[in-house]
Amino acid sequence: MIPVAFDYEVAESVDHALELLGQHGDEAKLLAGGHSLLPIMKLRLAAPALLVDLGRITDLNYVRDEGDHLAIGAMTRHTDVERNPIVQEHCGLLSYTASLVGDSQVRHRGTIGGSLAHADAASDLPSALMALDASFVVKGSSGERSVAVGDFFKDYLMSDLAEDEILTEVRVPKLSAGTGWSYQKFTRRLMDWAVVGVAAVVEKSNGSVGTARIGLTNMGSTPLRATAAESALSGADPGSVAEASNSADEGTSPSSDIAASDEYRRHLARVLTKRAVEEALSR
Amino acid sequence: MSRSEATPIAPTRVGPEPTISRPGGIGQSERRPDGVPKVTGEFEYASDMWLDGTLFGATLRSPHPHARIWSIEISEAEAIPGVYAVLTHEDVPGRKVYGMEIPDQPVLAWDRIRYQGEPIAIVAADHPETARRALEKIAIDYEVLDPLADAEEAMRENAPKLHLSGNVLNHVHIKHGDGDAVEADVVVRGEYEIGMQDQAFLGPESGLAVPDGEGGVDLYIATQWLHVDQDQLVESLGLSPEMVRLTLSGVGGAFGGREDLSMQIHACMLALHTERPVKIVYDREESFYGHVHRHPAKMRYEHGATRDGKLVYVKARTVLDGGAYASSSPAVCSNAARFAIGPYECPNALIDSYVVYTNNPPCGAMRGFGAVQTCFAHESQMDKLAGALGMDPVEFRVKNAMTTGSTMPTGQRVEGPTPVAELLERVKAMPMPEAAGDGPRDLRELPGGVSNTTHGEGVTRGVGYAVGFKNVGFAEGFDDYATARVRLSVTDDGPLVEVHTAAAEVGQGLVTVQAQIAHTELGVERISVLPADTRVGSAGSTSASRQTYMTGGAVKMACEAVRERLFERVKEEFGESPNSLSLEDGSVVSGDRMVASLMDLLDGEDIEETVVHRHVETFPLDANGQGDADMQYAFSAHRAVVDVDTELGLVRVVELATAQDVGKALNPQAVEGQIEGGTAQGLGLALLEEIQVRDGKILNASFTDYLLPTILDMPPVKMDILELADPNAPYGLRGIGEPPNISTPPAIVAALRDATGRELPRIPVRPEQIAGVATQPPRRSPQAGGGYADIGDIRDRSET
């Protein structure tokens, strides 16, 4: 459990980090908490020659109220996202989901940007942000761009980030008053990765579903939206939520692995979607 | 075969200073000397040992479960600066194979690989990283062969032979009464399966070998049985026993997984070759390949009973997957046969138990040793039969419970207290946990806990019972003994008893128990339990729930021998008859009258006695499985209460209650700890713990992917501890370590069946079985998502 030898640089600023990335190219990896990267380095599944530590860039640690949305700096720790009163008030789903990431140590060191850029489909935050319709600010040597959450996750552990780009900010629309939410995480033991997770954001209309956005964790190589279920849920009254949720796994391709078979993952997605929408309606 | 540029270093390491404790006598709850240091991180485990000039050993292992080796090329590895030795089978000085019962396992493989992870070469270097790089430079030319990964297939006539002796390593046949040649009113059949559990001790394999500069070696090692290690080291190193000395170092758990050798011979070979101390520590992944596991088993049962609920016959066929090498498989196979029908009276039985060589990881000893597997099967059958008869499962068991004087399927008469019915009745009579109310519940009490998947809707409660038993100590005619040396002296601080045995403290609390016995027998407060080593005779293994019985008994006898000599002295000096004397608070007394103080009696003349303790003789089984094979039986019963989210398949074990007869609790707190620990390990087997093996390869060699229960998965354990003295045993005690591990899994599964109505024939039970989604194991290779096992190589991917 000792990683291959590597060099280490502290980035003083985003520009400094970009400069280091420019110099070292694909030899370098960004360290943004390290709770995904360091374990796989110790297992020698990754062996970067250089780690560029973003941990001292305090400019990237913030939560701001930007009117219709919240802006969250990429280096904001999970525990700070969880406990931030603005996040709790305007985006309860994100605060709650952050409280389920890993264990307490992970939440105190790991960051929202690190988790998203790692692009693990078994992580909880990506699917919650899918349901929240978030967008990401990405900075590169040639400037800044915005990426919609649906365009950010490309494949298993692959994001839209180029080698010389850094994810700097997460923008999350505020939830309106009539909107309920839920995140359901299935694990066999607490603190494990989700076997399947479901995030729901439901705009309510007279006790029924107006529109629903459903994010799926670990139902494929990227976080997914359950679009068929979303259509079926549109306008559903509480009595028909269960049936509408039966299409939650449509269009997904979950893996069969040591944690679960693909059939079982599909089953979980359906049941958890039903439960998530029911909870969102009651919230 | 290597460059050796070291100067010999005299062995400078001394074990930890023996500490003097002041324990109470037997029957008192005593604190353990290792408790606080373990919690504060100051305890020295075997992996913490260090000496100046120590080299680091590393092991090259086969990635293939079955292969031929055509060549091994080491010169490139030897050329790396900092590498002191690269050794292969050619460098094994003595016997090139090892094994406790059957020496069939290569110290280092030469022509054939029989399991994934089999050691081929060893390296000593100045840094662990150097050693690791050297391993990468060793070139092996393999011819990869198809693995023989299924035990039933390996039994077939035309299967390729993995060993010259054939693939069936042992077959135990028991015919009791008329066997199956009888009719019964009600018959139930079942097939059951158990996965491969890991001992999952938290301290991985580790040891430090120190050459003595004269051709001999001292090994500081975490093991379960110093002398059986020494025996095998002597053979493979080609040295005399005096030249191979072992001292027990801090053991981080064992559970059977340290009975076989791991790095012992390797470290000694490297140390003798380099003339430098060599330390080998496995990491967690290597540990999964570095020790034997619990045998997976497939069990086919048929039970017949009369309409009024008396057992008529049992037919049982068990196939245990022994993996690539023998380890203690033959004995596990026999245990699976002797305990196949459970602690019940049944006039007829036909039992066939097989253990088979395959290309799977080698299996051997683990807590419960064969009885765990069959208990799951016979208890599942007893529930099924109770259901078919329309009887209450506990009442049905009680009606058939073994009692004193009952006959085992082996023909052996069961002697002494046999409280099977009583344990069941007691566990049933314990108050039930509160029923789930209608109001909102704390998420932590629900299946899935705070992951928020269950809010109590549709949660069903189930209750299940099980009883199990197993023999204590070694069986079937094995010459089972333990040695103890006790020395009584006086120092400036008063009388002192030193207790010296080779018995391995593996976390169960044996050091404290030895001290308590010495205090009880000699009336002396200051006790020093010396470090366990091979300077004293064998204590036998810390296994088979035997060490308090065997080594505790030896310490008791040695103390008695010392006392006898002391009283002789009193008789000579004071004319007092030994019959009227006793020892209290450092003095010899006769009734209320003090005769002499130990200070006066012992002045300058210490008394030392070394005693060997043997239990009652046992006998091998004959061709029909008949014989008095066992020394003592230990029994326990469990009741499990579970809440199940039947839609998701999630389980919350609400409570585990148990009743166990321990004969005499020498250290009650330690007894409770053993029962809780064994129950937790049983819960792990019922619900979570399985080494997943496909085509001979382990898929989950990490604690991320091998699921151990955490404190949040383990409910409170209610205990009812009985002390029914066994007249043959020291203090009447009964071995305690294994029974909790045996009766827990079937009780939990019975509760799950009660809650869900599903058959659940396999443990660990997976959520998909409970939810009724899929009963087959995963079909495809692991892919993305979840634990480390599934990540693969991501070197080219972007992540932060």
C-alpha cells in the first residue's frame, strides 16, 4: 500500500495550477482532497509523476448566493457543503447527499470538485447534481467555459475536462418553494459506495407530481437521468408513482459485479425511484 | 544465487520485558494487559518489529490459478542495487514442501502452480520498494492451464489429477444404526451451500527472522502454534531444532488462519542467506492470498421423522472445497461428518463427507472447523422438518435434543452435562426486543440505516433459532498435549510466580487466564507470564477451543506440582502433614494458623516444575465412522431477531440472544468477549462475508470489497452463560471459542426465512436472494462502479 514515487507541487492559485498542468501534461494529476486518488495510487492503479495540490487555494472554497442559483467553489469540502446554511435552505438535496459521501474523514478532506472530476458513476454527488440541473465552470489556459452537468460525465472515470483544465465552480439552481427532493442510497454497509442511488427533484402540483428529475447513481458508466421514468412520472398522482417508477431502469446498462447483478441493480433503481419520489412529494 | 555483502549481526532483539501482574483468582473478570495498549496504539504487533540493519522480504506470487512453470529467470532482479537475495525452490536447503498434516505444499513452486497467489520466488532488499521492483524483474515462463475450479467436477474419475494421490483428499463415511435403510412418516430434503469465509484477522502475516551468526536463526512471529512452525522450519531449513528458535510476537487475531505457515520459511531462508535480519509483512491484498480460508461447502440432506416428531434417520452428503493443498482439510472433513446431524438423538444416520483438491485458494482451519458448514445445513433441515410436521421449531428440537448418555453417530457416548434442550429453552425464554412501533423510527434502527432507503414501510420482522455443537481439543487419536513450566521464587518485592508456556495469545485472553490460575493455585499475587517461545515444550495450537483447557490445565498441574514440593519442604522443616496445608496470601497455612511465609521457605531455593498435560485418549474412526473420537463437546444456542425490507432485500439484525454452557468462566469478561466476537463473525458469514472466487481467482481481496460487519451492523448480544461443570476438565471448564460462530448463522437465516418465506439455501445471503430478484451469482466479469476490485487500471483516465 505504498504508491509509486511522485513529485508534489503546491498550487498557489488557479493560474499557477494551470501553469503546472501546462508544463507537465498528462504526467500530472490534480490533488483535490485525495480520497479517491490516493487510494488508487496506493493500489498502483494510477501512477502520476506529479501531484499538483489545490488544497491551499482558499479562493476555491466558498458558497455564494447568486440570486437564482448557488455558486460553490470546487475546493469546498463535503462537510462544508453539508453544513452550509445557504445550501441547506435553497438546495437541501445537495446538503443531504454530501452527508452520505464516504465516511466522516472523507467528508472532512474530500471536496465537491474532486469528487465530480473523478467522475465515478458510483459516487453520490454526480447524480444529485444531475437531478438538480447543475452546471460547472471549467478554467483552462485559453479561458473559462461552462459545461452543463449532462455534458460533463463522458465515461467511467472520464469527464469532459481536458488535461490542461480545472473544474473551479459548481452552479446549482435554487429549488423553488413547491419542490420536494430525496436521495436514496442503497449500501449493504454504511459508508460503502452506493450499489445504486437515486436522486429525485419533484416540482409538486396539488399533491401530485408536476415534473420530476431523477438522477441515477451506479446504473451505468456515468451518472444518468431516468428520462423514461421522468416522462411517466409527469403529472402522476401519488397512487400511480409506483407504476411510473417501473421504467426507472429503462435505457440504463448497469454492470454485474461482485456487489450486485445487473437485474438486481435494475430492481433497486425502480424501487428506490418510487421511494424517492414518494419522499419528495411528502417533503 | 545472490550477492551477499553483509556483515553478520549478532541477534540483538529481545522480546518484550515480561511484566508482573497482580490478577485476581479464577472466576473474576480481569483486565487484560494488552487491552489498553491496543486501544492507544502502543501494542507491538509482529508488523511493528524492527532491528537495525533489517532487510525487507517480498514474495513473487503466481497470477494464474493453474499453470506449468517452464523457467524462472532472476538475474535481472539480482542486479538491482539494494537487492541482497533472490531465492527460488533451488535455494530451499531442506525439504522443499511443507504442511501440518500432509507435506504437499511447495515452499517455493518449481514446476506447477496450483492456486493463484502461490509463492515462486522471494527477495530481500534494503527497502520495500526495492524488493517490489525486484519482483517485477523476475521473469517466469508460464504455460497457463485451465483451472479445475469446481469441487464436484474435481471428484469425477476423468478429472485431471492435481496431486499424484488424486483429487479426493479425504472421505469420511459414517453409518449409524441402519443407515438410511428405514422408513419415515415425514421426509424433507434440502441442498445447502456456504461461501468461502476469510478469517480476516486485522494484523496481516508478519515476522522477523534474525540469523545468529552461527548458522541458526531466531524467528519472531505471529502464529497459533510455535512448535508446529518449528517442526516444519527444521525440515525445510535442514537444521536441528536447537538452531531454529521461535518467539511469539504480537498477534493481531488468528481464527485458524495462522495455523499453516505463511512467510516463516521464506523469512528464515532470506535471513540465513543474507546474514541479516529479514522482516516480511504482507499487505491486506497479499494476506488474502497468504493464508487458508474457511471451506466452501455443498451439502445435500434428507431427514426422516415420525409423525409425532421424533427423528428416524438423517442422510447427509457434504462436499468441501479444499483448494490446492491439504492444510488441515482431512480433519475439517471428519468434523463435518461427526457433527453432520447436530446435537440430536437420531437412531439411524448415513453420512458421507468429502474434501477435494481444486485450483481454488487453499482452505483449512477457521473457527468452527467443519461444524459451521454442517450446522447451517442441519438446522435448516430441522426448521423445514418442524414446518412439515406443523411443530414449533424449538419444541421440535427439544424433543430430539441430545442428553447425557446419548449416542453420537460415531457410536461415542456423550458424557457430562449435555444441556441442549436447556440452552434452547433458555434462549427462547429471554425477553424479546421491543416490536417495531407505528410511529417514526430512528433510521439507525432500520434496514439500510441512515442511508435513508427504508422508513419502516413494509419492514417485516422475523425470529429464528439454532443450536450447534463441536468437539473441544484435537480428536481421533491425535496425541494432544500442552506443556507448562512454573517457577516459584521470592524477590525483594515478595513471592513471585513465573509461568512459561509456548501457548499463543492470539487475542483471546490466555495470558490473563494463566496468571489467574497461578494466583488461584499458589496464593501468590505477583505473577509473571513469560513470553511464549520454543524454550519450553509445545502447548499445541491455539485452536479447537482448546487452549484454556489444555494449557490452562497444564499451568494448573504445574502449580500443583510446585505446591506439592513446597509442602514437602514444610513437612521436612515443620513436621506438618501436607494434607492439612494450603497456600494463602504468600503464606503456607493450616486452617487459620500460619505455618510459614514463602519468604522464609523459599529463601534462595526456587521451586520449578515442568508438566505435560494430556487430555483423555481419543480414537480414530473405523471404516463405518465408528469410534470415540472426541474429548469434550461444547454447545450453544442462538435466537436471532431481524427486520427485513423485503422489497429491497435489506436486513437489520435487531438482536442476537445466546445461551452457552462454558463449564466454568475463568475470566467472565473474556468469556463474554469471545461470545460476542464469535457471534459477530457468525453474523458476517450469514449476511456479508465471502471471498468471491471465479475460475480460481479471488475477485475481492480488499476490505473495501470483502464485507466485514461494522459496529453498525452488529446488534446487542443478550447472553445467558451456564456453568455446568465437566467432571473431567480442569475447573470443570468447557472450550468456548467456537460454538458462537457455529449457531449464529443458521439462527439468522431462520429469522430471514421467517420474515420472507423464502428458502435461502446459501450463505452469505445476498440482498437479491431476499428480494427474490436473482438467486444466481453474478454472470459477467466485474466492471465499473463500487469497490477497488472493479476499478481496473485507470492510468490513462482523468481524475483529481
